[in-house]
Amino acid sequence: MHKKVFLSVPRGLYYKMEPNQWRPHGWKYRLAWIQKGNCRVLFDNHYGKADHYHVDGQEIPYEFTTVRQLRLDFINLVKKFGGPV
């Protein structure tokens, strides 16, 4: 059994876990920007799907490199669509 370490981020969370076929890098994450009840930007990698993000409901593949880059990509995309970052 591995220990999960949760790290808070402005609008989401991520934690280190055992690598698997969906998360070969060993990171589980979910970062979301919700505006007026609508999910505008979402980065996640849930079971059954590889790394990807959503913009206004459209799913786009994402190439995860580091947690730092993930956070930067999320913040930049939220800024691009007028979000409060």
C-alpha cells in the first residue's frame, strides 16, 4: 500500500501514486475552473482515460511532463479564457 500525499492548488488537487497504465508518471490530478456553474477549464486523468483537459466541454489530449508545468498550463488556459488567476 502506498501513502497518498495531497497537495492543494488554487482550484484542484493532485497527488503522487503508484504508476499504472493510465498514469505512467504516477500523478493523479484534477484542476478545474468553474464559472457560473459551468466547467470552463478542467485538467484531469481519471481511471480509464489518459492525460487530457477540457475547454467548455471539448476534450483535448494533454502531454503531462511535470506538476509545475501542469499548474502553469492550467493557469495560462484559465487566463486565456478570462478567468480570475
